[in-house]
Amino acid sequence: MSVIAHRGPAIAFQNLTLGYDRHPAVHHIDGMIGQGDMLALVGPNGAGKSTLLRGIIGELKPLDGSIKVNGGSRDIAYLPQQFDIDRNFPVSVFDCVAMGLWREIGAFRGLSETQKLKVGEALAALGLQGLEKRAVGALSGGQFQRVLFARLLLQDASLILLDEPFRAVDATTVADLIQLIERWHKEGRTIIAALHDMEQVRKSFPHTLMLAREVIAWGDTAKVLSPQNFAKAKSFAQSFDDHAAICAREEEAEKERQRA
């Protein structure tokens, strides 16, 4: 796998508001995530963590403000939450992992011998030897997460987004996946992971962004994960109106755009 040598901003947010049907889910985010950062994204349920990740990959367009991703969407590897993935599709472990090469092979070309070796190496790196022919629907939660990480490994992206990657996964698998994430970090890749286990965040992630529909705190993990910030995040999340429109200044800007 390649080592990412350059530095600078990986992602820049400018007054970013994201939402659904013009109702904001996260709003007024300003700041920068540096290349090579290893950032935990935390906050209460419904705080906007998944929404922010979907905005970064371009699945959600900003209601206001902007997101700029260095390298564009083609240099992003994204892992959604397990329950967002349909495991009933009849595909083998080998073929599922090989999908990580789709940018390299296209939609209809077969794998070369070199590419088959790459898939085998990714399987071995995640401890999946002997499971190549097994259907992904027959795997345990931990085995399936290993398959998804093996697929990410083959994507060889400089920006890796993980949405609750350790939920419903056994402790041994979590330890192995953390080891791979730390390897990516040492290679200079940018890692952003939405997490709910604060002990794991404290142990493994040097920087943290705490969200509760807006930024509560952002910086060194030890400072962000304070009792005061947790209390503030809980209060913000409970008081937020899911049916609120975007802010008045955003409405005025939209009217100006329509008049122009």
C-alpha cells in the first residue's frame, strides 16, 4: 500500500449546514481536518455524525456553506454502519473484498493474476484465510466487518471514513481493526471514525470532534471529552427541533440566490 507523503488540509468546512428536506441536521461547522489526522467523531444519538460523513462523501449536498475535500471523492474510502448494508446479496467473501478494486478494474473486467494476489493479501491481513468461498450472509458480525475492512484496504485511499466500525463486533476483531487503522495513520492517511465507545476514543484517537447538531468541542481528545462538554452536548441534542427550517440568514441567502 502506498504512503501518503503530502500534508495540508484534507477537508475544509466553511459555515457548513447539512440536512434533509431543508431541515438542518448539523449546522454552522467551520474548521479544517488536516491530512494524516486520526479524528474521532462523537456525540449523542442523532447528533449528526452520520450526516456529516455523508456530506463529506458527497451523498448530501450542503444546505448552506461548503465542504472542500482535497483529492475529491475518488480518493475516499467510506464504511457505513453494518445495518445500512444488505448482506442478503449472494456474493462470496472473495468477490466482496475484490470490489475494493473496482476503480482499478471497472465494472465488467475480470481480475488479473496480480489483482487476485492483492485480494488474497487483503484477506490474509484481516485473518480471513479459508473463508474465501463462503457467502457473506453466512458470516458473523465480526467476520463481516473484517471483510469490509479488507475491501477498504484494497481501495488504498488517502481519506478513510468509518461509521461506527466497532458496533456489535467482538473484542478480538476490534483489536485487529484498531491495529489496521493505526497502520493507516502511520502511513499518513486521514482517518475519521464515528464512535460511541469513549474509552476506545481516549485510547486510540488523538483528536476528537464532538457534535450535537453543531460543534460542541474540537481538538485534543483529552480536552474534548470533558464532563462539561458531554453535558452541553446532551442539552443541545435534547433541545434541537427536528422540524426547524434552516437559519434565517441562510433563508435570506437562498432568496438572494433565487433573485439573482
